[in-house]
Amino acid sequence: MAKLGRVFILFVLVFLAVSAQAAAWDLTSNVRLGVSSPGVSDFSTVRFDSVATSTLTQGYSDKDPWFQIHIQNSSNEPLNKILYFDSPQIGRLTLWQDGKYRPEYSGPGYSLEERSYPSRLGAFLIQLAPQENGVFYIKRDIHHALNSKVFLTDESDFLKQENTARMIFFFYIGGIVALVLYNFLLGVFTTEKDYLHYSFFAGSFGATALVLHGVVDTYLLPNRFVVFSNYLMFFSSLTLLSACFFVERFLGITREFKLGFNGVRIFKILAVIPLIASFIVPEHRELFFLGYWIDISIASAILFFIFCGFYMLLRHAHQLATYFLFSWVVVLLGTFVWLAAFYGVIPNNTFTQYSLLFANLGEMVVLSLGLAYKIRVLDEQKRRALRAAEDKERYHRLVRVLSHDVANTVSGLLYHSEMLKAHVDKGPADIHLDRIHNSTGQLIQILKSVRHEEVFHIFREHAEMELVDLKLVCEELVNHYAWQLREKKLTTEIHVASHLMVRADRSALLNQVLSNIFSNAIKFSHEHKRISIHAMDEKDFRVLQITDEGVGILPEEIELIFFSKKIVSHLGTGNEMGTGLGTSLIAEYMKLFGGRVEVHSQHRSTHSVSGTTVRLLFPHMSES
């Protein structure tokens, strides 16, 4: 029922608008035109020429147009009519009647208090005695472009038309204010900037439309200090600027779409220049060219925004682009109706005269629907994120069970398999125990690698960088592996200066990065070989280099081992087992430290002298 009620109200408004056309006499073709420099007030010095035209037009100019209008009262009754220009951009009008020297003022360029007739249009009350002929001279004083007709009508019909227009304007104001407030509050409470940009765009667009039609100075904020109609350029520029911000956010235009990204910035600049200049243009008519500037910028921006919408829809299947393009279909439909009425293809009435206003309101409704669609998408993304977080927590619980509880149980199996081997004679049972022992040892290595992966993810979320002394860390590393070094009879050399600092997480650097590199150097080195550690500064990096004399790595395996998620594992020179998972995390840790890892190796199958060098490059920093 509520929906039917709204439809009925809208129908009534449309019916009233269509039926409200006043019976008026079009005087446009009988108007004689003249031009003068600004400041001229003596119509006798102006030359008037007859120009048979159906519309009074003038581009942006620093000249003042004059209109000479002859009105004859051939009846025996006094004539009381309203002479008005139907364009709300008529600006400031001054009327003189031949033989009378007191001018009258009208038009939205004057404050309501200064106008001789209280209308948002340029309107004058014309009074002629029976059988009197009147000659009227009207001067237009403003830089805005002109496109208007001149009518003479009864005051009652004119007031009826004005009242209907007022109703339409307040209907429009209610719709725009509701959309702006709704989206502004959404933006505040959801912290989504799209809604704030939209409320700014809709508000500035609505304000421009109301200033353009003289509504602000006549109905909303009539005052004698600021006449908003004289600053239409400011509101137009503000609308273009806000449209740039909104379209950029709404369509998701980023640097990847270079043409769109740079184009939006160009239009922002084109909007800012007249925005600033608009405060001085009313007093400096020589800046009239800025009117063409902003009009061309707005027209170009509309075409560019439509192009961006098609691009995002066709190239990226951007769903919001569909709403964006449909909103422009609504605007273009309203423009078509207005033009058709303007050129007489369809009846010219109040509804068709304000079709652009209705189209603008329709455009804002469509864009609001697009933002409502985005709310639904965001809600769905939020639910998916919550499910992903729950899945992640279950994953971490499983990893903790594997890396702790299961690992302890498997360690027990490994211990007991070793005890059984010590008490079982050589034979078939001993072979099976060897297999059990090796499989159990490999399972422990896998669980350790899982633990490494878990430690990395925890570190990535809670990493706290600090200054780390490389010499102290390297000495601790060698001490930790002292028994393995003795077992394989390996020697180590540390060439690291004291107090040589890098920024990293000390525990992760020691236990995850250096430990993996150093343990692999031991694992793949034969007895009596050497492992050396050097530190040096190279350009923008501080380098920690670990070199071994082991069997080396095949060239095709370097990328797989250090820079991919693929598992590559080989037995060590002493048949040591491993999974290869820990090594793949070294590059990830170095990224978090702001550096990188480099690997150079010579494999024994292709070189007489084999070995591997792993270089850890940390961003260079001066010592404190």
C-alpha cells in the first residue's frame, strides 16, 4: 500500500506539472537587440537592430546585451501583465520604460529584496493605460551565457506556474537531501569512503541545480549579502571536482588503468582553476572565457566518465559500472526530453521544462541503488572473511597439534625403535626396524617443517624489528651447531666486525634463516671441509655471506629450493634427512626484513671445485 501511495503522489505531481502551462504570448521574435559596454545605463546611446529569432541567445561575454520590446494595449481596459524571461540564468535585469526614468530591477542575479517582482525568473509587472503603447528597454548585466524566450502573461497564470515549479523544486530538494543524508550517515557509520564521496557529489550537484534555477536566492536563503546565482561557476566547478572523486572511487579507477587514472586528475585540475577564479569573475567580466572553460570541461568529463564506465564493465566485468552507465542513460533521456520540448517536437510545459531536474534525481537514485548493491557485496565479503578467519584458526590449531602432540608421540616411536635395534640381532627383523626408524625420522622432519611454516605465519603477523648485532648472532649460531661440526670434522671461520648491525627480528634471523642455511651447509659437506661467514657493505645493502665447500646445488634446483613452494629434498653426505620446507621460507623472512637473498652454487657434477654461497642482503643503515 505504501508503494501504491508513493506512485499516486508522483502521478499527481506529474499531472499538475503537465497541466500547469500558462497561457502566454511569446514576444521573442519581436524583440530588438543591442549591445553595450558594461556600465552603460542610457538606452538612447544603444543601437537596436531587429533580429527575427525564436530564442534570445548569447555566449559568455564581457558585453551587456539590451532588449527593446514594444507592447501595445489596444483594448479599452488597463493592461496588467507579467513580462518574463523563461531562463533561470537570466542574471541581473534592469528595465526602463520610455518616458519614465525610474528603473526597475529583476532576475536571480539580484537579491530578492532588490527585485521589483518577487520571482525566481527575470519578471516585471507591466502596466499600460487603455490604448497606450509602451516601449521597454531591458539591460542584462552578467557574464553567463543566455538562452531564453520572452513571454507576456496574466499574473494569475504566472503565479500558478511559479507555484507548480516551487512544488517540483521542493520535491527535488526532499529527494536530494534524503539521498545525501542517508549516504553520509552510511559513510560515517560504515567508514566506507564511497558513501561520503557520493553524498558530497550528490550534494554539490543538487546545490548547483538549485542555484541554476534561482531556488536558493528566492526560496531557501534569500538575503541581501550573498547572491548565490552570481557564483554559479563556483558550484559547477565544485560539482565537477566532486564527480571526479566519486567516479574514481565508485568505478575503482587505479594506476593500473593509466588513461582513467591520469584523466581523472586532469579534470580535477580543470575544475580547481575556475573554482578559485569564480570568486572574482562577477567583478571582472574580462574573465568570461572561464565560462566556456567549465562548460567544455563538464561536457568532456561526462564523455570521459562514460568511457571509463564502459572500460571497467567490458575489461573487468565491474558490476557497479552497470549502475553507473544506467544512471547516465537516465540523464540522457531527461536531456532528450528537454531538447525535444525546446525545439517544439513535444509540448513545452512545466514537466518537460524541468525534465533535467527529474533526470538528475533519477540518476542519484540509480547510483544509490549501486551503492546499496555494494553494501550487499561488502556484507558477503565480510561473511567470507569471517569464515576464512575461522578456517585459519582451525588450521593453526591443527598445526599446533601436529607440531607438538603428534611430534612428541613420533619422537617416542623413534626412541623405542632405536632401543629395539640395540637388542635385536641382524636379520629380517632388523631390516624392518631400520625401515620403521627411517620412516619415523622422516615424519619428524616433516613435522618440524610444518612447525617452521607455522612460526613464519605467526612472525609475519606479529613481527617486531630490532637492531641485531651480526657478530654475536653468528657466534651463537656456530656454538649451537658445535657437536654436528665436530661429528663431521668441519671447520668454521667468522669474519664479521663487532657492532655491525642490521634491522631484523633476532629470533627469526637466528633460528629460522641462519639456522636453515648453516644446517644445510653442514648436511651437504663432507668431512674436513670449511664453512665461512663474512659480512660486508655493498652500496645500499649490508651483506651477510655464508659459503660452504659442499656438494653444491644444481642450477635448475636453486630457484625451486629457495624461491618456490615446491619441495626439493636430498639426503645429506652423512645420509641426513630433510624436507626442504625450511629453506623455502628464507626468502620470505628476508622480504619481511626489507631485504632479499641471493644464491650462487657450483655442483660437483659439473665443477671440480663445488660449494654454495648464500648472501643475505639487508637494507643498509648507518650505525648509531
